[in-house]
Amino acid sequence: MIPFLIRGLIRPEIRSVMMGNPPATVNAFLTELRRLESISESPTDSTAASASSVSPPTSTKDSNYLS
């Protein structure tokens, strides 16, 4: 059953690690999956998400504009 669960994983890097040393039980599979997901999350993902939620400045005056 574990090989079928591993093949169903979306991220190929996690799938590759799990196939190299497959867990013996479903509980071990879930534990290892959580561990791999926690170490594979990059800090830039959270930075990009927070940067996209920042609103643009309210001033529309161009600082390079000469009058």
C-alpha cells in the first residue's frame, strides 16, 4: 500500500526521497511526509505571499517628475 501512497505525492522531490527508503507503515509514511514537507518549505514562499498582499503607495506623484 505504501508504494501507491508514494506514487500519489505531487512533489517529485518528496516522492524521490520516499521511494529511496519507503516507510514500513502508513503512520510512518504520514510522519515522514510531514517532516519532509516542513523542511522543504522555502522562506521565499512566505515572503512572496506577504509582498503580494502589501498595498501600493497612496501617492501617485512621480518623484522623478520635474515641474
